[in-house]
Amino acid sequence: MKLGKLSILFLTFVFTFPIIGEESEWTLPSKENFHLFLLAGQSNMAGRGVVEEQDRKVHPRVFALDKDGNWKPAVDPIHFDKSVAGVGLGKSFAIALTEQDENIAIGLMPAACGGSPISSWEPGGYHDQTKSHPYDDAIARARKAMEDGVLKGVLWHQGEADSRQERASVYGVKLKSLIERIRMALGDPSVPFVIGQLGQFAEKPWDESRKLVNAAHIKAAKDDPKVGFVSSEGLSCKSDIIHFDTKSLRELGRRFAEVYLEIEK
């Protein structure tokens, strides 16, 4: 499968980095060496970080699906849920994995929808803010992408929309069902599922509803050895006190990679 013409040559599966001109082409690696990750949840997974020069740099072994389902080198923003999409955690996560294994490439499947409650991550669920069906769209995109690579994990960061009394009390049950549903839909009942902790910002202390959501995330990881929990300790927010800032999102991606690698051990 060939991609658009870019400025870097992707020669063989012994990856190289030279810039040789604008008329060279990229090709995907062999299917077994192309490791795929579904990025699901809401805005902190989609990313709202300010895009900087380093975020626009192409990495020769990190790809992402665009809105039309085509593979392209991953350049932030990789999500397209809203016009405010920016730097997320996906690219730093992928780069961290390539540093551990020079024989693989990473394919990111962006599917997060800013503002989406977990109830919209069910078959037929609709999310009005993004005019999309988060679960159905994510599964369809992942199944198509799996023609080119091998599913290796699901990354989840969500819960802000459910941090309210009427939703938080049932969040744990819905999360457990979601994990099982995604695994079965994608044909791997034990694929790693990595959950990111909600932001811990001093400017906005957690209420009881957010504590319930956090407890559900921790319990999911405790109950299943193939589910991981990623701490957000020490990370900082943008001025909106909702979204992680750019530096923190890059760090969060690296933390996701560490937890994923621990699961895989």
C-alpha cells in the first residue's frame, strides 16, 4: 500500500532517516511488523495541545489513519474530531515503542471524540458534538486498518463527561462492558487495554463523581492483567483547567508506552 509523496525515503524494513527530496514515496512495512493501536475516548485522548515544530516532524516508523482511512506519516494533530484538535499523546507513545524495537512500525488509529460520554461508546451510540457514532466509527476504522497490520492495543482516556452524579455511579459497569465489547468486536479477547488517569489539577480539585470514575479506572486494571492504568501525577493543564498542555501530553504518551510494555511482559 503506497502513500503520498513526501520528503523522506522509507527504503526497506531496515529503516533509515535521510531527507532526499520531495519526490520520494513511503510504503508500509509488512503486516506482521505493523503494530496497530486504537486511540479512543474524549478530548484528552484526541489532544488539545498547541502544535509546535517538533510535532510536525515525520518519524519514519510512525503512521496514522487520516479522516478518510488512509495511512500517512503521523503529524500532529492526528485527530480530527473537532477543529481545535492539536497535539495528543499518540505520537510520543508510538515513538517510545519504536525505540524499544527497531523491527516494528506503529500505526495509530485515531477515534477519540471530544466531549463524548461513555454511553456514546456503545453500538448505535451517537455524539452530537462531533456528529459521529464513536463506537461504531472506531470499530469500522480499526477493522479496515487491520487489513494492513496487527492490532496490539487500545488506548483509552475518557471520563470527564461522566464525572457527574447521575453518570459516575454506573461508570465502572459501563467501562467493563466497553472493554469486553471492543475486544470481541476486534477479534482479540485479551488485547491490552490501557487507561489514562484523568487530570489532577490543583486549580480544580476532584469532586466525589470524579473520584468514582477514577476508582473505576483503577479497578478495571486491578481486575484484569491485560488492562493497565497510567498515572497523571505531576502533569499540568492548559488555562481551561480541562486539557493537558502540550508538554504533559507528550509525557503522558510515554507513560502509556511504559504501562503497555509492562502488560506485554
